[in-house]
Amino acid sequence: MTSDLPIHAVLPDLLAALRSGNSAVLVAPPGAGKTTAVAPALLGEEWCTGQIILTSPRRVAARAAAERIAHLLGEKVGQRVGYLTRLDGKPGSRIIVVTEAILVNRLMEDQELSGVSALLFDEAHERNLDSDLGLALALETQGVLREDLRICVMSATIDGARFARLIGEVTPVVESEGKAFPLAIEWLGASPEMRVEDAMTSAIMRAWREEEGDILAFLPGVGEIERVRERLEAKLPGVPFLPLHGQVQPAQQRAAIRRDPGGRRRVVLATSIAETSLTLEGVSVVVDSGLARRAEFDRASGTTHLVTGRASQAAAAQRAGRAARQGPGVAYRLWEEAGHAGRPKFDTPEMLSADLATLVLNLARWGVNDPADLQWLDPPPAASVASARERLNALAAVGGDGAITAMGNRIAALPMAPWQAAMLLAGADRGEALLAAKLAVLLQERGLGGRSEDLEARLARWEMDRSTRARGAMRLAEGWARKAGSKPTEQSRQGGPPAIFLAAGRPDMIARRRDPSGKSWQSAGGRGFMLDAASPLARSEWLVIGDAQGSAKGARITAAAALSQQQVEQHLGHLIEARTVARWNDDEGRVEARRERRLGAITLASGPDPDPDKRAILDLLMRKACERLPDLLPPALLARAVFAQVEALSGSALADRADDWLRPLLTDRRDLDLPPARYAEAALNLLDWSERQRLDSLAPRHFTSPAGTTHAIDYASEHAPSVEVRVQALFGLDRHPMIGETPLLIQLTSPAGRPIQATRDLPGFWRGSWADVRKEMKGRYPKHRWPDEPWREAPSLKTKNAFKNAKG
């Protein structure tokens, strides 16, 4: 092995740390050699008698790392060095490079990691869900079962101190300086009016003219890569344009990583897969779109969709660093230097945005119900954990207490999302394990069998495909079928159409067409989905959706299988229920009872129910009544209760005790059309004697004037309590009326009922402004009494003559 890599300068420190302790953190810049040098250096350590597991975030990187390590050891892959990914692998006796998901599965199968001496977590800064979970589980294994297990976290950009604190306070951090080849940055600026493929084509052409060496261009996804390649091939005929992404076959991936055998200058078009781990030979120029496409789970739609956004500053640094790994380089960036600081510093950890169903199930399988029991850099969000448990519960994978069930163990034993595992097991139970396994592979491997939304069409094309990738995927499906309990032979498909297996895993994603065009679909889970009207699936009456992209309100269907109405009735009849549905008709203000056949939120048939469930009707009527209490009860009663502070007549208390006073009132009814007095009487019956006395004494309904007239007291207005009284009815009163300790606002009126004045001090009014009022009113109402000293007069509403005659 060569010893000129920067990592060799710090390897003695790292080895010493792992001799004296069982953990270390290695921070080494891109190109330092950590991926290929650390694992071989451990082989000669006295404590390292077993296997060394090196994790890699991607299949491409895992395979390339194993091949490079074996080459440096002068061996072929499969001797001391091997690799294992989901689609292929070669065993190795001492060093095995695995994807992070493979490590999690191995930990689940053997918590002690028997025969393993060291775990090396490479590119830990990427913060993949399986990486975070694998580290959390490995730390518990080390702490509880295997104190001798060495754990080393390695990366280029991680916060080494933060990882060290997670692992243990005394965990040493070893840092490598790395190679310092010059790197120039060219800021090309953004062109919002241009499509990304046009902007990238222009930038790559400029780099081709102005620079030397191979070019590595970063684009957000496979579609953009293909469109840029089409444009470049027309401009630069004969130049090798090599795609590099997860769907590229191993031989093509190797071609993208290595120099051209004929010495030609190359252009590698890559997704973020090339940001880390891989060294692309001959690359000295990077062209960066500044975009990244990441998977985000939408709890509302229940789907994981791809979101294109700005690459973080850390990702941009990783990308640019690819140009200067083997010598001086240059990076072209399609954004402004001034805007660089506004980009997020780091990518969001998958833990905070991914579907946590697999993580929660694995934790239950591990024996942990509360994620807080493990060590995390970022704990799983509580809302995401709750959502995952709800979906796992629907699959009978976990019980109400969060503990794993027998079905959950069957699901967890399969290396796929829980709902896909449930689909595979449903296929196995019907003798169709291989068919269901193929569907699971198609849902995981984008582009396999084409890009049609129709999973059956993709399945047919895949079965005719003889490429290396197709054969590897078929072997994977056969292995899954065996794990599910069925031999990998073609079955008779007597078990039903492929869609029913999808439905077993995602019954909420059964969908029916909403319109003749087949563009709009309603799912059993209550969400709406969109489909390209040109898709062959648009003519189907029913679909089971396997994947969708976009927002919850209008997610676009990208993978589905068709069903007919007859097949729904035949195979999914157990999901269909007949029930009475009580609905509130706003136009008529009453409850309607209908008999419906439903598949989740999809109504198959509906009609009036001649013999409805009276309890359901009453329950709905009660809910509506509680929502409308202020409209049903007399406002005056509610205002009096507030003024007197009688809590039993508050809105919340009345709603809480609705069964006591409302239910008897509304039994056998379908509307709320009762007089307010009936509601008031029923509500008042809730009060005990002391509460009724308090209401009547602190908030009496009426004020009786000295003349004997009765007037309703207003407790609802801004100036409550108040009362409207004709002034002659108050003659002889020289003390102001009170409501408890509050002066009653008296609104005095003329004989015609027109306002004169309002007062909370009647004696003061008599002796003050009454003189002016008297002068004005005497001229306007001469037949009525307007004495100088009204407090000395007898109260009466009669005219002067009538009053005299009555006295005489």
C-alpha cells in the first residue's frame, strides 16, 4: 500500500486511541484516504482478531471502496476484502464494506455482532437514517454486551466534538489535515429564466473550452442528467458522457469512476451520490448546479416524495473538493457568491424529515419502546414516531403498548419498508410470494422495467430484461420470496391480481377514479391524488397506489396497479363495510340518516336508511347542539349567568353536562327547532338550590319601578346591567337601585319612550340636570307631570288630570 496519503500521518494516533479505548472519532478532509486506509491498518492490531465492518452511505461507494482496498492490498475482491449491498455482494474474510441498512439488519439478527472486532462509520456527516440508527444500536451493544467492540466514526465535515460527546466524554478526536491542492471557485451566477439543464449545458461547455481534465457535473436527478447528456452529445460528438447515479449498472459506475481507457477527456454527470466517498480519477473540474433532490416524508399524504432545493454549504464544499483531490482544480458554481452565505450550512438529517416506520419497528424489535432510551445526535421527532406507530398498528406490526407482535417480527425480518413487507407476506400467504417480492423491488428501484406508472407494465418489461441490473434485481426478489416463506418459482397467480398485494400493505392507498378523464382520484385514506390523463392507468376504475410525488393535496401518482370493480368486491370485500351514516344537512337544519357501503373514505353506494341507528342520530344532534349553544339558549340567560358568575351555565359546563340536560330534550328528534325557553328551562334544571338563589339574587331578571311597572334588565350590553324606565315611574325614589354591589344603569325615557338621559346616580340627577330636562320635556309633553322635586312626588304614569282625578 502507498503511504503518501495524508491519513497516514495520523494513523498512529488513531491506532493508539483504539488500543487504549474502544471508541474514536476521525475527522479527515476529502482525499485524505480515510475510507481506504483505516480498515487495512487495523488488520495488524492485536485486539483485531475478527471482522472489520466499514459502512458506506451508498451502494456505488461501498462497491468502489471494497475494490480499491482490495487493489491496495494486492488482492481481488472476495479474498480478505468483500462488500455487501442490497443487490449484490462478495464475501470477505476480514474487511466487509456494507451499506448502512445492511449493518442495521445484521445488528438486528445478532445484537452481539459475534466475530466482529470493529465498526467504522464512514461519511457519518451525511446523517442518513440508517447511519444514525446503526450508530445508536452499536453504542448500546458496546455498552451492554461488547465492551471490546471498537467503534470509529469517520467523516470530512462532521463536528467531531459533538460525535465524541455522543459516544462518551473521553472519546478522542483525531484530525487529519488532508492534501491542500489549490482550488479555484468560479461564480457563474443564477439564471432564473433558464431551465437547469440549459444552464448546466452552457456552464459545462464553458468549462470544456477553458479548463483541462475530466469534468464532474452535479445535477439534482436522473431526468436532468439525461436531458443534459442529450444536449451535450449534440455539441461534443465523440466525447464520453457518463452518468453516475443509483440506477446505473455496476459496470457503468466503474467506468464513471475510472479514467477513460483510451485517454479521452470525459464528462461525468452525477447526482449527489458523487459528493463523498468516491474518488473520480482524472477529475479536475466540477460544475455544480447548486441543487439537490432529497426524499421527504409527508405525514398528511402518507407518501415519501422528492423535493428539489438548494444544496447546503457543506454539500457545495464536498462537491467542489472533488476537483482538487488529485491535483489543482476549479469549481464552477451556478449561483452568486453573495448568496452563498444564505444557503443552509448543513443538510437536514434524515431523522428529521424521513418516514420513521422502519426505525420505530426496528426499535421495537430491538426491545426499545421509547427512542429516548438510546443515544442520538438528533432524537426522533415525537410527531413522526407517533405517526409511524399508528401505521404500524394498522399493519398489526406493533400492539397498543408499542411492543412488537408476531406479525411485526415477520415484517421486520424483511429488508424493506414495513408496508412493503406486509405486501410481500400477503403474497406469500396466497402462494404468490415471488410476484409480491417483484412488486416490492419495483417500488424500491426507480427505473427498473421503465418509468411507466403502471407497475404491471414495468413488471413485464423487467421480466424480459437481461441486463446485469435486471438479473441482480430478480435474484433479490427471489431471495425475498424465500425469506417470506415461498420458493422462488413462477406461481399460477391464482391468488389474485398484483394490486391486492399492494392493498395489503397500504389499504389507505386504494383509490377510485373521480372523473372520466382519469386525472383525479380519491383514496380510501381520504386524500386526493392526480394521474397523468395520458397514462394507461387513467382508464382504470380502481387503482392501488404504490408511490406518489408532490404535496398531500395533489400528489401525482408515479406507481400503481389497476383493479376492476369486480376484483375490488372479490378480493377486497373484507375492507368494505356497510353502516349508517348520520349527516347534518345545513340547508334543512336537520340530521339525515343514510345507509352506505364504504371502502374507507370511498362511498360505493348510498341511500336513505329506513331504520337508522337512533343513537348515531342523537349523538350527531347533540354535537350540533353543543356547537350552537349560544344560538339555542336565550342570550339573556347566558348574560345573567356570566354576570352572576354561575359556572354551571357557562358554555363549557353546559357542553360537559349535555347528556344530563340536552339528551332528554333531543331524544327522538332530528332537528334543533325548539323554543329557547325549553332549552333555558332544561339548563336551569342543572342548578342546585344555592346556585339558583345566587343567579336570582345577583342577576335578577327584572327591575320593578316605584310605579309598579316591570322592566327586563339587560346584562349583555357594554354598560350592563342596565334597564330602560319611563322617568315618571321613578318619582318618589331618592336612592339609586343596585344589582348586588353594582349601580344599575337607568336609561330614562320620555312618555313617548324616547331616551332622555342615562344615569348611575339618580339622586344626583334629580338635583342636577333634571331642571334642564324638566324645562324641555314640560314644553314637549304638557299633559304629563314635570315637578320641581320629583323625589317628593308619588310615582305614576298617568297624565296630570288623570293623576289628580285618581287622588281626588
